[in-house]
Amino acid sequence: MIAIQLLLVVVGAIAVTAIANRRGLQSSLVVVILAAGVSFIPGLPRFELSPDLILGVVLPPLLYSAALNFSFVSFARNLRPILSLGVGMVVVSTLVTGVVGTWVVPGLAIAPALVLGAVTAPPDAVAALAVGRRLGLPKQLMAILTGESLVNDAAALTIFSLAVAAVAGTQTVFRNPLLLFAYSAVAGVLIGLLLGVVVHWIRLRLRDSGLETALGLLVPFAAYLLAEEMHASGVLAVVMAGFSLGHNDADAGFATRLQGRQVWQSLDVLLEAFVFAYMGLQCRFVFAGLSLTGTSWPRFTLAAVLVLLTVLLVRPVWVFITYGQHMLRWRLLSRLVERPKFAEKMRRTRNRPRLGADRNRERRPLPEQLPWRYVVVISWAAMRGVVTLAAAAGVPALTASGQPFPGRDVIQALAFVIAVGTLLAQGPTLPPLIRLLRISAPAEQRRAIEAGQRAREISMAAAKDALRSIIADPPEGTNPAVLDRFHQQISTALAERAAAEAAAEAVEDSAAGAGPGSRDTLRVVRQNMLAAQRRALVQARDAGELDDETTRGELERLDYEEAAAATTTD
């Protein structure tokens, strides 16, 4: 019965998502609203999964896919705002929501209120990232939102475990919460990196794209379960495994990369549609359980509104405190610098010799500040999602002493209201806000175009060098006439178009009527050229000459060219 219900939920969610996307609507919001309406159908049985199943099956693939396609260089470059939002914001939101919860919810003690705060702390960036991709947000803004989504779940779930253990009286590895948090984070990172290295070593020796793709599908679940068994952060283990394998993805075969991209894109669509449908289907049953506790609806409604407003406002306040003072300071400084007297004073102060200072040392540049438009979008992109609902469902029914967990039904009901409420409040308003702010990145787009041109130049130079090496030292059993004709044609074409496209045309012209074995010769030549191009691009990326996003785009183009070459030379 559960399997049939699961199938119906998935099929219905995909169908609704397809219709919403076709009509230009926000699919996550449409799916939640329709699923919530369906939950009130009389006689409809409750479709409920184990919270361990949701956290261990649904969450890891989504996080792994995001980390696999996310640049670790971009993560490191934006580490400060990512940690500020992914860790600092989660801690502050937990504490503030917990304090408000004890004030507005009658009988809710501080420890269960902190459980509520941890449950509602992590924003789910799935909807925000979907909106950002559709509206073409700048790379830096997308990198911050993506990086935050990879970190905040780990921080929130760790705090959630600590709060639940404090209320339920269960044992943890360390009694000190700071030591437990540090151990969970460090061990999770190390487990993920180690697993990534092992899987990469195995993948290079499989030499079978189907097996390599299947192995990749197991990685997020293995990382999560292994880390959780060692009482570490399964979320961080999944993220670091994705970072490790994504950074070394160029070492795998082209067929593996092409299959992996399609598989993970399909899996993302499937899981995201299921997540929001599952959220909506819990609506009627969550409030039915609340009514059994004797909680009055007016009092609960007031508490839900106040807690929801707290969750909505605490993020903009935190973002303003974190970034607003820096922006005000920079604006004041820039206004003062425009005044001639102040500018002259700054110049004299800067050139004044200092005791023990190196006069020839260059002045250290100030860190780049986020534009205020980016800050506004970041402050409002805080919809809650599957982690909030799964964590709320994971609150134990009984404590270690056998007593009912205090406030469990209220925590679950408030978590559902906040998840759906933030999605309804911020989901429809985020796209108009982005359009109103007119966020564009012309300079970033110019840099991307220039970086793409530089990547193609590097790729073309590597192709020429590889071709010269092949001509100077032909592979054994090659046809000299085919190689000579191929060399002449591709040398002319390389001056006019991309290396892989020129090679594709030259293969057809050179192989036509060249006799048996010519296609095999040209296939080897093209594979050597493509391998040289990939090596050159990866070396340029590691040397800092190319950014990770540009390198990934050029490598993807080479993968499709190699797939076409394998087809045309068969």
C-alpha cells in the first residue's frame, strides 16, 4: 500500500510541476498548495514516511548533487558570508525562535523551545536557487545561496540532536555541546573527503560508464550513513564527498560524465517534486493531531503568527547587522574621499613612515563588499522546506524515562506552519523583488565571455600541440596518407573555428575513401587531442588562470564532442 501511495505522490508531483513550469508558475508553491488541498479529501489515509527515511534517502542526493556541480573555489572565495549564514544565522535563529516560543506558547519550556528553534532554523534553498537560475542571478549571489544550503542543514541538525538529547535525556558521544559540535563537523568533513578519494580511486579502475554511474549513485547514501554511524555530521560528509568527486570529475570517462549529469538532473527534479508534495499532504493530519492535545485554536493561531514573523524577520536583521554596518562605513568613507581636503589627508597619512614598517610594502586591499542589492535578496531568500518537516517528524514520542516528549505536537504543527508560511510569503514575492532591484551583472557577463574565449584558446593550443606530437611520432599501425590529409585539413580549420569542431569535419573528409582502418586511426588521433585539451584546461584551472565554472563548461562541450566523435567514427 505504501509503495502505491509513494508512486501516486511522485507521479502527481511530477505532473503538477510540469504544468506549473509550462505556465511560468513557481512549481514548488503550486505543488504544496494542491497537495494540502488533497490532504483534506474525506477518508484519505495519511501518507507518512519515517523521518530517518526522509533524512537518509531524500536529503543526501539533493545535497550531493548540489555539491557535485558546485565549485569548491567559489565556496572558498565566499566562505565568510556562507559561514555567517550557514552557521551564525542558524545559531541565532535557533536561540531567538526558542525564546519567542517560550513566550508565546503556553507551557513550552526553554529546552523544547530550542528544539523548535533548531527545527525551523535551516532555510531550504531549493526554491530560491530555482528562482535564481530562472532569472539569471549573478554567480556570486548564486554561490552564496548554494553554499549556505550545503552548510546550514549540518549546523541545524547538529543543534537539533543536542536539544533533543537534552530534553529526552539520551546519551551523546560528548556531554559538552561545543565538543560534540566540533567533533561532528570535523569527523563529517574527514569522512566525506576520505570516501571521495576512495571512490575516485575505484572509479578510475572500473572503465565502465554504467558501473561508474551506479557507484556514484551510492556515494551520498554511503557518506551519510557512515558518518551517522560514527555520530558525525552526515550532511557535511555528503557535501565534502560531492566536492571531492566533482573537483576530480575530469579524470573520469566522457560517457560517465554525460550519464551522471542526466541522472542527477532527473533525480533532482524527482526528489524536489516529491518533497513539496509530501509537505502539502501532511497538512490535515498535523492539525488533527494538535487538536487532540486540547490546544485552543485562537491561542495556537496567535503563537503561529508570532513565531512565523520571528522566523521571517530574524534573517533580515542578522544580515543587516552583518553587512549593513560595513556598507554604511564604505558609503561614508567613499563620500569623504570625494572631498579634496580629506583625500589629501588620507594620502599624507598613508605615505607617512611608520616605525618598524616596510615602506616598500604595498597597501593591503580591502575585502570586496557585497552590493546592497545582493544583501536584500539574501535577506529574503529563506524559505523552509524538507529539513524542517523531517526534523519535526523526527522528534521522539517518548523521553528516556518513558514520559511523553514535552510539546511534541505543538512543535510539529508550528514547524509545518512555518515551512508552508515562509514558502507562501517569500516564494511569490522573491521573483518580483529580484526584478524590482534590477539585479544584473554586465561586468560579470563580460568576464565570463572573456574567460570562455581564453578557455577556447587554451583548448585550441593544446589540440595543435597534440596534433604536432602525433604527426612527429605516429601511433603504430596508422595510415600515413590519412594522417597527412588530416593534418593539412585540420591545420587550416583550426585557424577559423574551435578545435573539436574542426576535427569533426576533418575526420569525415580524411576518412572518406581512405581505406580500411582509417576511422580507427582517426579515432585514436581525436581521443589523444581531446585528452590533451582536457589536461590543459584542468592545469589552467588549478593554476588559477581559469575559474571553475568556465572550465566545467568547456569540459562539458568536449564531452559532447567526444561522444559525437565516437558515433561518427564507428
